[in-house]
Amino acid sequence: MKGFVNGYYQFCVWIMRFAYLNILWISFSVIGLIVFGFMPATIAMFTVTRKWIRKETDVAIFKTFWKAYRGEFVKANIWGYILFLIGYVLTIELHILQNQDSLIYQIASFGIVAILFLYFIIVLYFFPIFVHFNLKFINYIKWPFIIGIIHPILTIVLSVVIIGMIYIMFITVPALIFFFGGSVTAYVQMWAVSKTFSKYEKSDIGITNSKRDDIVGTVFE
């Protein structure tokens, strides 16, 4: 009975943690007028989930969130604009090609679909890598791509789990997305991708040992 009560208590604590983090994510996205707040808030959310995965479960959620939000505000927004612009251009290009009658344009549209798939891989791995590794600017595109391609099974399973999880919440109790959609997704994403990190931290690919453990981890040169 004591074990059940303790387990139930821990379950409730985690429910509150995820709900609180999700509300912070939404609130700070709105505070930044979405356009300027979404990326820093998302980076801050992943920073908190990284702490949890590293067994730092007693970390001050708001303090950690705010520190990452404020500290990575400019850098996160720059990357947000870059990723959005790439995705927007690819989507528009695909729409234009698919509305052409010529066979050559239809064939070219398959090439854009392939590029969009690679773009999706980069976005999928971008946030966990951003909050864990301190990289040179271009490597925030390079390493999500490399790790995502090297681990195709992880990429497929993670994509299916995330899409399936959001879909189930949407068709059952849509309100769950407001309280858990972002934070639970970030946790699953961070947990899965972090399983690959030790391989690259210990490999001979030009990695230094310096860390900024308040926000990020190992540095890729």
C-alpha cells in the first residue's frame, strides 16, 4: 500500500511538472508574440527536459526555463527564422511544381519531397542537439542531419511515436494538447535523441571536452 501511495504521488508530481512546463512554453511563446517567442520558449522547454533526463528532477523549472529563454533568445530566433524560411520556400516550391502539367515538373516535385523529408529529419533532431551541444553555427544543421541519417530506425520510430501521440491526444481529449502536447513531446524527443549522444561524445571526430552545463553540453568543433 505504501509503495502504491508513493508511486501515485510521483505520478502526480510528474503530471504537474509536465503541465507547468507546457504552460510556460505556451505563455512565453505568446509573450514573445509567437514570432519572437516560439523558438526561445521551445529551446527553454527542451533545456528543462534535458535536465530531467539527466536525473536532475529537482531543478527549479521556472529559473531554468527563464535562464535558457533569455540566454538563447537571439540565437534561437535566428535559427527559427532560418528553419522557417527553408521550410516555407520548399513548401511553396512543391506547391508550384505540383500544379504544373509538364512531366519534368512532376518529376522535380519528387526531388522537393525528398528534400522536405531531410528537412524534417533536421528539425526532429535540431532541438535536442541545440540544448546539449555547443556547436559552431553551421553544425546545428550538419549534425542533426548526420545523426538522423545514421540512425534511420530511431528517426522512423521517433517520428511515428510523436505523430501518433499528438494524434491520440487530439482525437480523445484535445485539451491534453494544451497541458501536455509540447512538454511530453519534448521529453520523448530529448530522451530518444540523447541515447545517441555518448557515441559522438566519445568518438574521434574532433570533439572537445569543454561544457556549458547550464544550457548546453559538449562542443563539436
